[in-house]
Amino acid sequence: MVLGSPSVFAVDVGLSAGLNFFGEDKNASVQELRLRSGSFWTPTPGLQFRLEGGVGRMESKGDSIWRLSAGPVVQLRPSGAGWVFDAGWRPTLLSERRFGEVDLGGKVQFDTHVGLRLDLGRSVTLGYRIHHLSNGDLYEHNPGINLQSLELGGRF
């Protein structure tokens, strides 16, 4: 188990863009600049825990709102694999409680995701994610929004 190793200072930066998830009628899109820390805990060589933050905007039917989020991500990379599977949970603050025609109930939401990133070279990655954004029943309205996104990233 490694805590506070030098890899804490390595970062991944990614730009992502996505659309509503398969067949939903919410007509949503998202763009985000994402920053991942290096590992803050590595219980086994192929399993790492990181922090991730993002700033971006979401659009629906001509309406747009801003979002700011940060939270933990667990990352699985088998030895010698050219890919990474990750899953995370990020509390998210929105600029508005309404998103297009959808009342999200409030400005505090939670973005959970699962994703897969492929190494395209020493420091470039291409990824795909499925997101679920909802308020976890904090408010009376909790419609939830499902998104899918593509990410182009770099490691430094």
C-alpha cells in the first residue's frame, strides 16, 4: 500500500464532450475540462484511487448552465494493459437549478460515472464515459440525466 507517493504529483488533463444517453428525450450535451490527480492511494499495483475535478457547461434546447465538480475516482489498470477502467462520484455545483425544460430540484447534484480510457501513446489517451447526474433525492424533484461523453486527454 502506497500513500503519498511521488505519483500524487502527476496529473491527467482531459477535454470531453458528450450527448444524452441512448434515446433519452432530454436533448442534452456537455463539455468539460477535467483534471485528475496522481494516485493518493495504491492498495495494489493495478488499483489506484485519485481525485478528479472538472469545470464545464451543459446545454439543452438553447439553454446552457455551468458546472463545477470534484470527487474521488477508482482506477483499474491491469499490469501491462494499454487501457484503464475507472468509476467515480463527484459532487457537482450547477449555476442554475433548471436545465432546459427539466427542473433538477436544486443546484447541488452528484455525477457518477464509469469509463474506459485507451493509451494512444506515452502521454495521450482517448476515453468513453457513461454519466448519471442527479441530486440523490436532496430535493423534491430528482429527474436525473444520463450522458455519454468522449474524452481526449494527456498525462504530465
